[in-house]
Amino acid sequence: MREEIIKALEELKTICMTKQNRNKFLSIESYLCKLNNGEVIKREKILKNNKDGSAVVVYPITEDGKIIIAIEPRVFTARTVGVGLPAGYIEEGEEPIVAARRELMEETGYASDDLINMGSFYQDQGCSAAFNHYFLALNCKKVGEQKLDPSEFIKYVLVDNNELEELLNNGYITGLNSAYLIEKGRSYVRRKK
């Protein structure tokens, strides 16, 4: 694996965690739900920052065929740092494609005028209304710098297809959203050749 990736993985690894009093980013609403058959079931709904948590995931490919990956803290995973694709929450009233462009720009400084909708799926329909939207971004160009939120720490790296495959096969890309979109994006690109 390339030294740049190893360095980013090490830099963003969690070394200590201290449990805090509950913060208000995540909350749970409880419901009694009456079904058409007359039965009543209890369900709980997860909210993120008092919103449903709908998000976008972007599979960015540069003009010269490199894939942009994001390395960031994922403190509750085995490695405490994750490798995946750029992604982020959709703002109130924002269209998913607009959110995809914004997140790509904020997290990497790259832009694309060629975004292809690859589908939308619930994150966890058992306890969330979050609906994720997946986009393939072709011909990405560097147009600026990262513009991360104060609590975001993201290193982006350009990799080739062999390096991406190595990250997948060696268990570095373990987030389902990224793994799913990579496979779906690869299939789309193969069909278009």
C-alpha cells in the first residue's frame, strides 16, 4: 500500500476515547404504530441533529482516471479510521445532486459537471428515515481547497483502480455505502466502454 495512504490511516487513528454525557446530535423518538390489521407495534426512530440523516455518497473519478478516496476517523470501527468515498448529509431543502457537488467540493476541492445518479436507498429502514443518494462523478477537476467543518478531519488521496481493489480486498474499505457504490460505479463504467 502506498506510503501516503498508510500515513493518513495512522494520523487519523483514534488513540483514546472518553465517554461523555449524551450530546444532542443523535436522538431517538419512540412511537406506537397501529397497523392496518389492528395490531400495535413499538418502534424507535433515530434522528441526526433533529433531521432524518439523509446523505449523499460520491464516487469521484478524475479526468485522468484516478479515484478520489476519503480517509477519516471512524472511531467505533475496529481500525478507528475508515477509507471510503466522499459523503455527507443533505442540507434542509437541498436537492441530492446539489449536496453531492457541495460535499465533493468541501471534502476534496474537486468538482464535476458530469454527475450520474446511481440510485437511492434507505440506510436502515428499521429505525431510520435516512435516504442515501449515490452519484458517480466523472471527469473531476481540482478547482479549490478542502473546506471542512471544524470537527471534520479528512485526508483525500487519488488512487488507481489497482490500489482501490487492494483497499477493498484487504478490508480497508468496509463501509457498505462506499463498497456498494464502487461496485455499482464500476459496473456502469464497464457498460459504457
